[in-house]
Amino acid sequence: MVRRIAVVGAGWSGLAAAVQATAAGHQVHLFEMARHCGGRARSVEGAAGVLDNGQHILIGAYVRTLALMRQVGADPARLFERQPLTITGPDGRGLTLARGSPPLAF
């Protein structure tokens, strides 16, 4: 039975719900109050240029996020810029993991 489904909010959760409902054969209406989809995971333009504001939400290790990207035709290997984890303080000191398998990098 095809249902008409309303999804309120076009952040990653709302978009994922809309994709799954559409894949299940339902008619989906997606509502978003902002000018762009993505919620907190979006690009923000400012005086310094374009800032990617999604890195804190779209971590490349999230298996379901990667699967959803592939389901809608996005290639995570092409879209993500993989870098080692780096945590530093204002003085520049901190931790930088080596490239490679995370358990071995520690």
C-alpha cells in the first residue's frame, strides 16, 4: 500500500527518512524551513570563503551514513577528504594520529 508521508526537516535524519520511505514505494513530501537542505551539515558562505560545516556530523567512519550516500549515488571515496585525526591546542601541541588503521595509529 502506497502511503503519503510528510517528513518535517531536511537535515540528515529527515533526508534519510525520506530516502528510505521513497525506496519503500511511498509518496514523500519533504518540508524544510531553511533555504538549503542539510541541517547543521552544510556549507556556509562568508567573508573568508566557503566553510564545510558538516565535519562534526558526517564522520567518514559511520557505516550507515556511507551506505546512505551510496544509495543516493554519492561516492564517499571521491567526496571525503580523508586526513589523520589531529587534536591540538592554541599552542600547536597535541595529538596527531598516523595514517592507516585507527587501532594501529594509536
